[in-house]
Amino acid sequence: MKNSKEPLPAPSPLLEVKRVSKWYGKGEGRFQALDDVNLRIEKGETVAIVGKSGSGKSTLMHLLALLDEPDEGAIVVEGTEATSLSVKDVNRLRNRRFGFVFQQFFLTAGTSVLENVTLPLKIAGVAPAERRKRGLMALERFGLQEKARNKASDLSGGQKQRVVLTRALVGEPDVIFADEPTGNLDSMTGRVVEDELFALNRERGITLVIVTHDEDLAARCGRKIHVRDGRIVAGAVAA
């Protein structure tokens, strides 16, 4: 007797952009940053979003990371449209499942490295003792445990970016969004940060979405999304 069971449906992609458009400004200064964009990103991928300044690549990343909302279309996270979630649920999802690494470090200069690293855990309501434990473990991974009590303002640029990586990792995210993560670093330090990002992907299966002008960094990713004039012109579908 033949097996009559229906095949299981394919899992939803981690992130999906469906016919998304985005405008900024008003009146004569209004311009379209994204125009009818479609994109799927699977769990565990490493994706580079590339394009010239003003192409819309950073806007695309901000929408994927739920830091902004599209004017048309939908952002979908594992089958759930972001617009169906409350503001509280979006904040919780972003804080617990997303990590962020930006060209600007966004560290609080007057507080300790450990306090900067554990800020996402504090926002998530994790108890102080557990925050400290997890923060120190994350700092140890990047060789920064001895800097835990230092003020963030006392660190070098490379150390600051590694603290930002640690902060992105401490919540054990499913995806890390990195916007020009090596833009403020010298080539040697930038390479170290790149290596650490891709190690997180290999060792923990963390999805990487990286906006970059750096062709060498983009070439290390499994897929390149080329954005031009608010449209994806190549790489929207995984090979």
C-alpha cells in the first residue's frame, strides 16, 4: 500500500520582504527609497547588501530589522507579518532575536564595558546576576573580559567594535544585522571583526545580513543582494 501522507510544507524563510516600497520626505522633496522590493533570507545564510550611496540598501536593512515600517508591502518574520504584531511584541522580537552592529558604535561612553554589553538583557528584564554572568561569558569569547570594568570611552576603535559585537551576541540572536561594520576600522582590525562575524555564523548558525561598500567583505558572504535606485537588481533569490 502506498504511503498517502502529504509532504510536509517547506518551512517559512527567516525573513521575507513582499512587494515593499518606502518613501521619505514631503512635497517636492519626497523621494522613493525602495520600489516594489521582494526578498527572502533563509536561516543560517550570510547575505551582503551592496550598492552605491543612496541606492536604498540601508533602508532595506532597517526594514528587515523592523527598525522602520514600509509604506507599501509587508515584512514577514518566519511566516508572521510584522504589522500583525503589537509594538510591544515587535520590540520583544527585535530585542531577543536580532543583534545589531553599526559603523557608529552607539556605546554609552560614561558607563562600563559590561554595562554596555548587557543593555539588551536589561531591556529584556533579565535579572542582574544573570546579566553579569552572560555578559562576562560573551566578553571572554572576544578576549575582552579584562576590560569589563573599563569605561567604553577608554577603548580603541577596534575594541569598541568588538564590544558592539559582544553586545549583539549576548542575547543569543538568530540574526545579526551589520551596517558597514568595518567602516571605521583599519584593515587589520577590520579583518579580525569580519572573522568573528563569520565564526558566529559557522559555529552558532547565526544569520548575517551585512550592508557594505567593501567588496572583499561582500565576497565572503554566501549571497550578494545588489540594490540600485531602490530596486534589487541581482541576488534576491538564493542560488
